[in-house]
Amino acid sequence: MSSLETMTTLAWSRSASASGIARSGQRRTAGFLTGLLGLGLLSVRVQAQTTWHVDAAAAPGGNGLTWATAMNSLQSALDVTSTADEIWVAAGTYRPTALSNPSDPRSARFWLHDPFQLFGGFDGTETSLSERDPGLFDDTILSGDIGIPADPSDNAFRVVEVSSGFPTIGFALLDGFHITDGNAVGNGGGVLVKGPGSGGTPPRVILRHCTLSANNALRGGALAVLDFGVAHLQRCSVTENFASSQGGAAYARAGVLRAVNTRFSDNKTANLGGALYADAQTVLDLVKFANCVFNGNDARLGGVAYLKGGASFAGAASWYNCTFVENQATQVGGVLYAITTTPVRAKAEIFDSILWNNVAPASPSIFGAGLDVRFSDVEAGYPGAGNVNFDPLFVTIDRPGAGSPVNDAGSNDLLVNDFLDLDADGDTNEQLPLDLLERLRRIDDPMAPDTGTGTPPIVDMGAYELDPNHGGP
């Protein structure tokens, strides 16, 4: 293990220790993690040594070296690939066959135990990644429906597993897939990212241009990130997943979960956190969202998110330029339920965001005192600099129109850094350059006064930046 990996493992262990961790220690931990994650992020796209071709419609026995001789099994390609290879997958449905428990058919999963690079969305004729059809991403299906069709009781526990210690620093990549029909009795029905604990290099995965839908679990219907695992979501859709206990979409426990330009919609849990349940996250930077929309999520407590508090561990998360609309809690916290009364209190940051049209019998927006909420439009209000309580004048379910009071009303100083390199220029220290629609951030709305702070143009609140040059919202 390299010295960097050793420091990272130690830092993780310190970050998950008891409640007396000093803030300076948390910053050191975050620094170690940021350094490691940055190395991995920059190493994702390298020249492939071998490109393996997979097509569900291909004849059996192909060697995978060309489309004409494609393998018809994704597992066959995973069995022969190395970390320098790429796997190109044509539109079709692929079901896992590799068992983690030889005596249980439901333990089948696609296991990414190395920084494998998988690309979906091909029609079987392409010679470069740039020729892929984004319209085929949703038709490149990784399905856990391995038993009786449409009977979830015999589905795979999870569709994709990213676990054990990676042998090298880097990220596995799933780009252009639809992950569906996992049914876990434990964590992560769609994707499970689970670290090795105190040894090895934490497993890391990027989900890009992916849809995670119709997955079920006890915790983390679509995704669970545990024990120092790392998951990044870029331009994804996480929709209609269910957890019976915690985190209808995602469950994060002592792991890194970051998302940008991603929509979380219609996820549900019977209990805590319709889209997210976070525990043992002592550093705010580890669970972070930017340019994300949370719509139609549902829980008993925390329609979008439940952040745990406790005697030794708590949950923490940050949201930057996000929009929360039409989420609901059946009891408390239509958007967020944060336990802030325990020895280790939950922590949250919500900056430059919109929380509107969310419902709950109590605290329809935010439950939890003393959270860091600034320059956000919070229905019914919340204390914090720059916060307002104005109708955002949506012209669609979640997009403000020209002249909305949320336009040019954010804080340029709070605009987050481009932590997942949204514009792919290699600079993760610049401010977030684009909005959810890939338009430039910080565009002036001539119909709205500059009520935010910073040198104009002032950033809008929420996931979208109104651009009058594109005909409005």
C-alpha cells in the first residue's frame, strides 16, 4: 500500500471515531480524501489497452474484440478485462451471473473489484465513444430480474457491487446504463459500494449518464455507500426506488457520496429519508450535491433527507444550488429532518437553493435547529443570511421564469467549486461553471434586480440559471 493510501485509511478511521474529533482533524481528513479522490478522478479516462465489445444479440462464443465477434454476456467481458481496458456494451438487457454465495442464486451481481471502465449506449457499429447515441443509454439495461420475470421476490439482491480493496488508485466507471430491479434484503438494491474497512484502498465508482430506477432495499433502494467506499454521480437520474427502512434512493454510512447535475425523483421509504439517509459523516464535504433537483420524494421523517445524530456518530451533508419541490413527509420535515439535539449533532449546509411546495404536518421544509442555510428561498422561512420566503414563480414544476425573485439572488461567494469537473477541463478548483441544463452559471436576468451578493452577474438560486439568450428558463 502506498503512503497516500495508508494516510487515507488512517484518516478514514479517525473521521469515523468518537464524537470528540477536533475540527482541525476533520479538515485534515477531508484534505487526505480530496487528494485521493482528485487523483482518481483525473485517472478515469486513459487510453484503453483492449476494447471489449458486448452485444446481447450476438451469437454465443464471440471473443469480444470487434462488434462482429462481440460477446453476448457482460460477465464474460468482466472476466477477461484488466484495469487498462474498456468494455463497450450495446443496447440490450444484461443480467448478472457471478455469485457471491454459491448456494444462493440471488447473490448474483456484476462485481467491479478493479477500476473497470464500462460504457453503454452503443448500437453495435461505432468505432469511437463519441459516436454513442445518448438515446440508447436507457436501453442499455443492467437488470436484477434474474428469476421469474416481473417477480421481485427472486431478483438479485443487487445489480452492481463495487467492493473490496482496489489494487490501484482510480475509479471504476459506469457510463450510459440503466440499473434496475435489484431487491436487497440489506443495503443497496441497485448499486452497493462497500469498502474493505481498515485495510486496502477504498473502492470508488463514477456513475455517469446512468438511470437507477425501480430498485428496492432495506437501506438505500438505489445506492448504498458504506465503510469508506466512494460514489460519484454525474448527470444521472435516480427515480422510483424504495427502501423499507432508510434512504429510498441512497444510504451513506461512513462513505463518500457526491452528485452533480442529477435528478432524484419519486423515491420513497416507509421510514427515514425519502432520497437520502446519512450516518457517520463527520465531514460535511463527504456527502455533497450541486445542481440537483429533488422532486416527489416521500418518507415518514425527512421527505428528501434524514441526517442522523447520536452519542458518537452523526450525519452531515451539503447542498449547493439545488431545487427541492413537491417532496413530502408523512410526519415531520418535508425536505430535511436533521437531529440537532444529540451530543454529536447532525450538520447540513444548504446554499443558493430553493425549497418550495414541499409538505409535512410539521416543518414542511426543514426540521432541525442551527443548520447552515444561506441565500436560499425557503417556504415558511429559515434563519440565515440572504434567506428569503418568496414564491419562486415556477413556469414548470421546478424552473423559475424570468423576473423570479430567486434569479440573481444567490451568493457568488457560496457558489461551490467544480468538485466533479462538470466541464471536463481538469480544473476542480474553479467555481461551478454550468447549471443543470449545461448553461453557464452567473447569467444576468435583466428582469430581476440583483438582490444577492458578489460582483455581477449574480448566481441564481436553485439548479437552473435563467438565460434570456435561450428564450428564458
